[in-house]
Amino acid sequence: MIDVEKRAIRVRNASRVLCNATTTKKNALLKMIARQLKSESHQITKANAADLSAARRSGLSEILLDRLTLSEKRITQMIAGVEDVIGLPDPVGEVLERRKRPSGLLIEKIRVPIGAVGIIYEARPNVTIDATALCLKAGNTTLLRGGSEAIRTNSRLVGIVKEALSKVGLPTSAVEFLNTPNRKAVAEMLRQDRYLDVIIPRGSHKLIDYIRQKSSVPVIAHGEGNCHVFVDSSANLKEAEEIVFNAKVQRPSVCNAAEKLLVHKKIAKTFLPKIAERLRSANVELRGDSGTLSIIDDAMPATEDDWYREYLDLVLGIKIVKNVDEAIEHINHYGSHHSDSIVTGNRRNGEKFLQEIDSAAVYINASTRFTDGFEFGLGAEIGISTQKLHARGPMGLAELTTIKYKVHGTGQIRK
């Protein structure tokens, strides 16, 4: 097995250089990465095709195959994400507070890089570039461990980043990759608290639980997305239909896709048959409570476990509720505190929902699919945290920094 500790040490040592890199230098690096991605897109898709072929032979599901795929369009989107990060203000060095104390001390609270960041993720090779671009712009170095099913694609992408680092005169060990399918590498990575400042996992609930339990390095978890859409009695039903369909069907394999639909009892008999027909056309399996089953005759009965589940597939749980209060209670109890939406024409209900739902992103009259760093104007994202410390929601550049106090004195001593 590869020596995980040696790679963690290299990442730590490189962080001493990168944390002091200028914005101009970091942007030059990102421009070089974008240029290399464009010029080597054929090699990337070739490596990805080999990963996809192996994944199909191993029986990987179509949903996961979609996550694994890097088409020319997705490479273009990946490049656009890097270019967006270039255009974002550099948070490093930002003075958050400045105060003069009675002692005469001038105290400044500033943003600084976190340092060495470990990222563990599954299936989606675009994370390699999205996460790396954000880490580098924020002055952080990175130790990556992607899923074994994407090992060829990720190796090529990391190679491109290392070439770019070399060309602009920064340490190539600012980004290291654990290019082994051996799962023991993950366990070893979680023990590198001497060299890694934080671990950011992206993947299944099972993976994230394992990392939380085993890591001696602090963890910022990208939580699962049991996201809800609640259609209130005052909703514009045509608008509601479009929002529900988009939230469920547009890309069902991602964490901000809707997994549950709650419908006010006053409109259930009108709205449910229409949305059920639309969802059937996209091959969505419907699972409902007893009220839903009395209206949608081909729906499957939902179990208690269904209300907690993140499907990441063309499956939708449906429940009829008596009012906005019941909807809020249900979401706060069963949801994963990721993203939830209300479709309503009642301003008071909308504001109540926005205020009382305890989730990282709460919407009124919009699809949950917008919970995304790019859509929120953060550039590419490193993940969507459902924790409350130290970051929540889409994690962009600011969330990849910590603080330092700079204290200016003129000879003061404490008495």
C-alpha cells in the first residue's frame, strides 16, 4: 500500500508555501489548470471511458454511472467552475474586525487559510477539480482520496493540477492523491491529525458515518440530502408541478434533489393526480401514506423508514398534511436539514416556513436543486455541509479559511 503518512507530510510542508502565495500567483495557477483541462480533455475522457467500462462490468448502477461520467459538456462546466473561482475575491487577508483597546493594543481579526485539507469522496471525478480549485484559491493544500471506480480519471486530473503547479513555480505536493483502491488508505488518512487540519467527506451516509466515527482529524461533513417540497393550499399548482418535477427528476442522483413531497389536504385530490401523471412519464416510483394511496392507486405504501431515506434515485415519498405546521414538524423530524422548499401564495405561511425549518437552505417558490456553490455565486463548491460548525450549506472560499488575530503593540505589558 502507498505511504499515506508521507503524502500527508508533503501536503503539510507545501502548505507553508501556499498559505503565503499572492492572489496573482494563485490565479495564475488556476488559469493554468483551466488551460490544461481544455488542452487535455481528450485524455480525460479516454481515462473516464476506461473507468466507466470497468464500472459497468462490476455492475455499478445507472445512477452511479451518471455520477462517474465526465462528458465533454461536464469538462466544459468544470473549466467554467475554475474560471469562476479565478474571478472571486480572495478571502485570505481580509480584515474582519479591527479594534483599539484601552491598553493601546491594536487588534485585527483576519482570514487565513485552514492549511492542509483532506478530501474523501466517491464516484464524482468533477469533485477533484472543484475542490482543488477552491482549496488552492483559499491558500490550502489538499490530500485527495477519490472512489476506486474513478481512479483513472482522478489520476489524470491530479496529474494536470501537478503540471500546472510546476509551471507556475509552486510545490507540486500542494495536491496529493491516494491512487489506490485499497480501503485501508482511508483508515490511515483519518489518523493523520499531525499533518491534516480537517477532513471533508463527500459521499454516502455510510461513508460519512464511518469517517465521523474513526477520524482523529476534525471533520466537516457533507450530509445526505433528504430534501422536501411542501405544496401549500394557496400554491399556484402549475408552478408547483414544475418545481416538484424539476426538484425530483432533473438530476435525481444528487443531494439537493427532492426525495419527499408534502401536499396540503385541501388540494391533494386536485394536485396529486396531475403531478403523479407527470412523474410517471419520467419513470418515478411513488411511495405514499394512506391518504396518498387513496388518490394515486399505483403508488406503493411508504414505510416509516421511507420518510428518513435519501433515495438518490427516481423514487419519491408523498404525504398529505393538514397545514404548514404539520409540514414543518414532519420536515424537522424526518429531514436531513439540507434543503427544503415551500410552494405557496400565502406570504405568512412562506415566512413561517423560512423561519422555522431547521435546514441549511430553505426556499419559497423555487426548486431545491439550486443548493449549489455555483448557483449561489460561490464558484465551484467543496461540499454542502449540514453541520452548524464550522460551516453550513454550500462551502465556498470563505468557508475554507479560519481566523488569526494580529496584535500590534508599542511595548505594552499586562499588569
